[in-house]
Amino acid sequence: MMFGNLYIWASLLLAAHALAAVASGAVDIAVYWGQNASEGTLRETCGTGLYAYVNLAFLSTFGAGRAPLLDLAGHCDAASGACASLAADVASCQSAGVKVLLSIGGGAVGGYNLSSPSDAQALATYIWDNFLGGTGAGASTPRPLGDAVLDGVDFDIEAPSPHYDDLARSLTSLFTNGDAAGRKRKYVLAAAPQCPFPDASLGTALGTGLFDLVWVQFYNNPPCQYASSGDVTNLRSSWEQWAASLPSATVFLGLPASPDAAGGGFVDADTLVSEVLPVVEGAANFGGVMLWSRSYDKDSGFSVKLQDILQNRSDQGASSNKKKRIYIIVGVAVAGVLLLFVVISSFLCHKKHRGTPAPEEGSTTPPKIAPS
């Protein structure tokens, strides 16, 4: 009986411990940088502390005999070598824990495509030698971003074209073999498909299972974006399909950072937290939110508002759980006293019973009472 009581109370203690756990409300944010000089420098962007990933947008010309070209709009002229000065900014971002990726493609759909598997291999080698860990014959002098070694590559392919699966395989092979100096580091492969499933441009590439991060664009696509009426049905259905199809990837909810950033799909920060995040956070591979773009985010203050709301939610949850913990501690203390009383009482009764022997058969002498 005593051991049964011990088991019961031990179970209650374990349950109390589980109830005391506090979940964090924060999410990672990825953002695209590079298409508007007014968005500020790369160093400033990372220095805000708002972002976990920054995609440099874009390597917008490549493939089919074209010389690859990095286009960072008003920030610097890569063709003249002026973007090499960004190496210090990249290093600053990385030292702050922000991963910096090269995004290829973008909206200039006439400026890029891959014509064959060998074309994909050539582009992979170029990216490896000029932006990642390679120092082969394909490296420019100087490299477009100086001695910066980026953390990976993002596929933002806006027009259907074959061989991006070949590009993913070629890059992954280079990642796996390590960099020229023999260092082993984790390079990231990311993609930004449109929310209609499967994506017309990247469906085959994503089918390789090689992508680490996938930020699905839930904007400019009425059939699967958040409806202005407040209906999340289409977004939920599309999100569940994407999350289920990418079990080995971390999936982000891609959104415009302001109403002006896209033709549709904007969700204000309050609505995002109250209506949309509850729909997507349940996925085991949910990773956070991707925003287009830093320029719009800087003007609207979207990510600042989002992080503030999430922090308040986390603080409120912590306060609520603190009260629960107080109740639990008091309850457990009372339970402990009662348990101690039960144990002592059981022990004394058991001892008293053993110390009172029955009289021997035929004896007229009353039994001796053992001193307590």
C-alpha cells in the first residue's frame, strides 16, 4: 500500500514538471536584400537583430552561354568589381549569427535559364568558386564579393525551366566535398517556390529532397494566399501540402513585408500572429517567416511589429506559466507533507503490530507490550 502511494505521488510530480514547461513564441525571419539602395547596407540589415537569414538578390544573369552577373541594384556595380567591398559586411553578418545566401534568378526571367545538365554543372562550379568555398579556375579576380564565403544558395526561379534539379545535385556534391582549404562547413541549399503545388519552376528540383530551407511564397497567388476577407482556408490547405511534401526541409511562410511589396497576400502583423501562425506553427518542419523585402520591411516596420507581438505573447505565456508553477509548487508541497504523514503512519502502525505478539497457546500470562 505504501509503495502504491509512492508511485502515485511520483507520477503527480512528473505531471507537474511537464505542466511547468514554457514554450517560446519567437520565429526566425528570412529577408531578401539587394534590390533597393534605400534599404540600407547589408551590415545595417544584419545589425538590426531581426533576421536569421539574408538572401542577396540576385545573381540574375546566367546559363545558356551567358556570363553570370550579380545585380545588387543601387548598392554596387559587380561588373566593375565594386561589390568586393561587401566582404566586410558579410563577415559582420556572419559574426552576428546571420546566414547570408546568394539568391539566383529573380524577376528578370529573360536573363537566365539552364540549357543542359552540363550547363547546370558549369553554373554550380562558377557559384562555388566565386561565392562559396572554391578557388578553382572559374574564380574571378577579384571575386564578386571579395573574400567573402557565403553560407549557401537560394533558388528564386520565376519561370519554368529544366535542369534546376541538376544544379541542386551539382551544388550538393561540391558542398559535400568540402572547400578548397579543407574546412568542413555546412552550406545551405534553399528555394522560394510559389504556393500553388507543385511549383512549375522548382517542383522537380524540390523532389530531389536536397533542400534544407524552403520559403514558400504565399503572395501574388490568390488560390493559396491569405484572403483579404480573413479566410485562411486556402492558405491552410496549401501550407499543409507543402509541409507534408518536404519532410527533410525546414519550411517558411513567405509573405510581403507591406501591402506595396506584392499584388496580394499581405497579412498585417497582428493578424499573422492571431490567425495565420496558429495554422502553420503546428507543422513539425515549420521554420519561420520569409519577407520580401528588406526595403519594404524597413519602410513598414513589419518585422519590428511582428517580433514585438511575439515577445509580448511569449512574456504573457511565461507569466501565465509562472502562476501555474506557483500553484503546482504549493500543491506539490502539500502533497509531500501528506505523503510523509502517510509513510510515517504506515510505519508506526506496522511497527506496533509487529511488537504485539499473540499469547502462546495455553499460557495465562498476558503478553508484554513492547515499548514504543
